[in-house]
Amino acid sequence: MAEEVRIKSRADTMKLTSYENRPWPVTPPPSREEVMKAYEKRRAAEFGKWCEDNLWFYDSWNKPEALRGVRVLEVGLWRLSHMFAGSILAEFGAEVIKIEPPEGDPLRYLAPFGRDEYMFEDVYTGEKVSPEFLHEMRNKYSVTLDLETEEGREIYKKLAATVDIIFEGYPPGYMDELGIGYRQLSQINPRLIYVWIGVLGQWGPWKDKVSKFGQWMLDPFGQVASGFVAKTGYPPDLLDRGKGGDPTRSGSWIADFTAGEQAAVNALAALYWRDYNGGNEGQFIEVTGSEALFEILDFDLSWYGFNESIKARTGSWDPCLNQYAWNPCKDGYMMIGGQTDRLWYRINMCIERDLPLFGRLICEDPKLKEVAARNALDMLIKTYTLTTMWLRTQNRVEVEEKLLEYDIAAGPLLFPDEVAEYPHFVYRPWVHVIEDEHYGHVMYAVPPNAYHMRTPARVKWIGRPLGKDTAEILLKYAGIDQWKLRELEERGIVKIYRPNFENK
């Protein structure tokens, strides 16, 4: 049995559990008394304490759920977009039912690098699941149903008649062809809010541009079609120096997650309109990964429309700000922000203390005395070259301490293991662990919506094995008894989860 360790923080409510293989956190976060000193240093002791008293994560379990009573169906394969949308609502208390085929969503089995040892294992059955899929199953119920069969579709209609929202992620027109799309379901449930999430949309000249099968893979096509990839990476002229030159996709499935976030926002807006302004009517909503990324492309389209300029790749540099990038130091990278005159000159004073050359070449350059002039390419090159000369002989901790002495916006580029141990993230916490009934000790990112004064989001369970809730949900909402369930299982229309308690 794991040894439980308590720390002195927030009335002793934070409990740490040390494990033989990998204790977490390695170093306990600061006590509340230490944090109070930080508030006082920033002259915000009273307000900081008020925020902590009202937003404290460990008090969230005693607060109501904003979406309690809202029921959601989530249906689709391979993608994270509709799953992320469902996760957001589930964290706020909505009852989210994930519909999978009896063999399971293929994303369940997508192991990193194809390595089974990187997958989580159900303690009752030994069934393995992808960490990516597991994290987007939080607070959801898993129901299996073969929608390719007539009987499966009839059961799906019964479920759809009882819900407020459907998030769908199948290819364009697929559900409509089966007779269970919005046009058919809205006849059964006029209050239904139906959100389809795809790549380029279900209408228009390019709706099938990437083929029926390409439409399953939202994220990479969403990234390349939106221009997001074209602007990400290092300039081509750095290729011969081994720095890059080719465009690169985001390290995470940014199109999926952005589309999922937009889908959740759209669904909640439609829910509000239906219940308060719309005369009790639902509606159909379409969200695409490409268009969701358009909105976060900054001024790229405006710039092109202004004078046909095409924003080039600039690596980690920002073409509108000088001293606003991460550059290499002895053990990684350090982010320094100097977007105002006040910060700019403080950075200069800090670096010049160790590197007098910086003062002569940067502080005394007349072009660098004006904010706008600093952003010229030659000025960016000059500034970052000399900044890196200072950084490369020091580690991140040393640099951060020096910069913070001058009250400069700065911080190290953190790797995942450092994120999991960062005192600030552990104290609030932004990183936490859950003891899941099926998958054991799982570390996860606390929802950013968790810091609500009255109705915070929360993770109640991290995932569900395939078909875990089939029997319960179909009995509750489709009126199917145990004898009919057994028949459906024998015919392969559903799969019912059967734990092996001896296995545990």
C-alpha cells in the first residue's frame, strides 16, 4: 500500500501519495504561509488571500455543477475534436454519453509509437487504452452501438430524443445518409442542438476535397488548409545551418482542440438561445478545424489584404516585438519579454551587468531606443545574438533569478517532467493525480475552467472501458431490458463490459 504523506498547506487538505517507482511531487509545494509572503511582496496580500479562499481547487467538490441536468450525445471516430467538446461540458457537470461501435473507437488503440507499454490498462480486464483517448473520456459514459444496423439506429434515435446536445464527428453527410442526422432527429426532438465538427465543411466546392476517408483525420488537414503550418517553423534560409527551414505542424492536435473548444462555445450559446430567447427551438451548427484556426492566425489575412504581404516563418521570434522570444542557454531555453520601454531597459541593465559589450552595442544603438525601430530584422538579429551570448554560459535557474531581480517578465521553457513538478502548478494545482477505478494512478491537467467561484469544472473520473455503461444507459433512456440487451450482445449490435474481479 502506498505511503500517504501530508503537507502543511491550506488547512492540510492537499494529500501527496509517494510511490515506490515514481513519487509525485518529488518536492512538496510551498506552504500557504510561504505563499502569503509572495502576496505581500506584490502588495496584494488581501486580494490574493480572497482569491485563494474562493477559488481553491480542493473546495470545488462541495460546489454545484453549472450544467447539471444537461444531457449530451457524442458520436464519431478517430477525432479528438468532438471528444474535447464533450469533455468541456462533462467537466461542468453535463451527462455526456460517448457512442462507440462494438469494436471501439480506433483512437482507443492508438498507442504512442505503437508501443503497448505506453498504454493504460484496465485492472479488471487487462484491456489497454491509449492515453490520448483516455484523457478525452473524462467524466463520460461509454455506450456501444452499431449504427450500421437498423436496430442500432432505432436505439440511437431513442437516445437522441432525450438529449439536449449532440456533438458529431463523422464525414460529411454520413449520419444523414443513415437517417439519423439532424434533419431526421430534429423531427423527433425539436429542441435538439446538433453540432457537426469537420475539416472543410459539409457544403461548398471543397467539401470532399480530401476524400471521404481524409475527412476522418481533422487535425493535420485543418492545420495545413488554414495556413497555420505555413507560418510555423524556421525561415527557409536557415536550412543550411541545421536550424530548420521547413514548415512544421503543432506538437499537439491544435486544430482538433481549437475546433472542439469552438464547438463547446457554440453549443452553450445555442443552449442559452433555445431556453431564454429562441422559443424552445434547437438548431444545427457547423464547426470546422480550418476555420477555427483562421481566428487565431493573428493579422496574417489582414496583412495580405492590405498590401499582399505574406507573413513569413520567423521561428520563435515575434516580428512585432523585440526581446519577446526564447533563446538557448546552458541547459535549455529561456523566455524573456521586453515589449515595453520599461522592460526593455531593465533587461539591458541586467544583461549589461555581466556582459558590458551588450551595453555598448544595444543600449547605445540609436535605432534601438525606439520601440517601433527595434522590430527591424537587423535589430532583432543583433539583439538576440548578444542575448544568447549572455545566456549560453548560464543555466535557466541562474538566468531567471537575475532577471527577476530587475522585475522582468521571464521564465524557463519547461519540459513535461518539470511542468509536473513546478511548485506553482502543484500548489494551485494545475497538475493533479486521480486514483481511477479502472486505470489506477493517473496524472492529468486540471481543467482551466476549475477556478470558478461558484460552479467550477472538475474531473470525477478519467476514463471508461469500452461499453462500461451500455446496459445502464440503454435501460435508463431507451427502455431496453436485460433480456433484450443479451440478445443485442449476441447479435453484435452492442458490447457490454464485464469486469473480471479475480484479475484485480
